[in-house]
Amino acid sequence: MKENIRNTMYKLLRDIGDIQGIARTTILALESFITSIRELQCSPEEVTELYEELADSIKKSQPKIIPMIHLIEHFEKDMCHLMKGEPSIEEIKDKAEKSLKEQIQFFKNKAATMTQYGLQYVKNGDVIIVHSASWVITNILIHAKKTTKPMFRVIILEQNKERTRQLIRALSENDIDYHVTPAHDISHYIDRANKMFLGALTITSDHKIVAPSGTAGTVSLCHLNNIKVHLFANTLHYSHLTAADQYIYSEERNTNTANTYFPITKHSHDLIDLSLIDHIITENGETKKDYCPVDFKARVKKEEES
């Protein structure tokens, strides 16, 4: 894949992630993959080369979309046995579509289970800060309102206008009380809140969180003010790699004013130390901060030995 096409794809994934959240982006990407497979016209011999080119690009996205990478790896295992034979192009397409649909459902099932666990963290009288609210967090708030029915309020920190608009619409449609303030103004409302809910793109092996830009400052302020920070992320968000291996995108721009010229560097995502998080909730319930999936431990050991 040409470098300019690869960079365009990475930017598209970042833009969609900023607006839709990483869960929706993952599902959308896999659904697009299914569509491309249906339209595929090539020989069985060409399939492997085309797939490896796409998979390599996905695995090197900036930043890495860890849930999508894990699901792609599951897909590769599914396809491995079939590809050892001499399948026809139609057999390859049928198996690939079936596997990808299973990966999407697998991801949705984890999110649904985590939503159910999340309901117990929404209590009567809560004032909850949300920053770049994820799909799962939005679902937790909506399901809590519909099922356990506590009286709570949400402080929405505006940063991405489109994502904020989507959250406002979702809360409004479900009669959830909210207040919107710019993210940099949170200090004026910090004494009113008692919880913060956030999601994550990745939880790294060195206990860092890759989260939307601006999240780190809010988490730090909540930590200083003894506001409990709750992280909701299913186990597909865990990476066996460190924060330095996540390919967080940075861009240097030139800034001009009347009397000054200077370059400014911006990063697409924040890094947050896991020690600042009070509660980590996965599809398995509340999880310890040093949790690491078993298969990750085996993979790390293998890489260290090699």
C-alpha cells in the first residue's frame, strides 16, 4: 500500500474515532471489510497478498486500534485452516464474511456484558463527569435510566463538537439531566461531581491508558479532588505492548501571529497512568490494575525469549 494511501486511511480512522468512538469505529471498519470482500474479484492466489497488505496497515495504524487488531488476529486464525487447502475464491469469501460477522458479534457481546456490570456504578444522587464519552459509557447511562432508574446528573465536557452533540441528543432522548461546559472550565464544576466515567483506546502492558486528547488533565484534576475515576474497557482493549509501541500520532504545525512565528506539536491522544484510576470495569466485572490477559503473558514471554 502506498504511503500516502496508508496515511489517508490512518487519518480517516482517527477522524471517525474522534466522532464515533473506538467501539463504533471498530465495528464500522469490520463491516466495511465485509463489503469489500463481497465485491472482491481476483484469483485465490491474489487474496493472501491483498489481505496481508491491508492487515499490515491496520496493525500499524496511528495510534494502534488494539480491539480491531485483536479481532483481525482472531479472523486470521479462523482463515488459516481453510487457506492450507486449495479453496475457491467463493469459499474464501464465504468463510471470511462468516468469520468477520462472528468477530463483530463477539465484540458486541463483550460490550453488552460490560454495560450490565456498569449499571451498578450509577447511583442515586450521582453527578458524573464524562469526557469524550464512549459508546459503552453512553449505553451504561441510558440503561441505568431505563432499568435501575436512579436520579443522577451528567457533566459533559465539550471538546469534540460532533461527539458532544451526539451525547447530548442521546441523553436528551432518554430524559437524563445534563450540563455542558468546555473541558478547560471543569475546575468551576469539580466540587459538584462525585464520579468520572471514561473509556480508553488501549490499556498498555506498562499500565498506561491511551485515551482521547485532553482526558489526562480531567483525570488528574479528579484524582486531586478525590473524585472516583471509573474506566470502562473490555479486555480486547488490552495490549501486550508498551505505551511507546502504540504509534500515537503527532503533527507539527506552524503558527503565525502579528509578531511571532513558532512551531506547535499536537498529539492525537493522551497517555494516562493507570494509578490515577480508581475502578477498572471489563466484561468480567471490576478488575485489578495489574490485570493482564493470560494469552498476553504467554506472548510477552515468547518475545522476551526470542
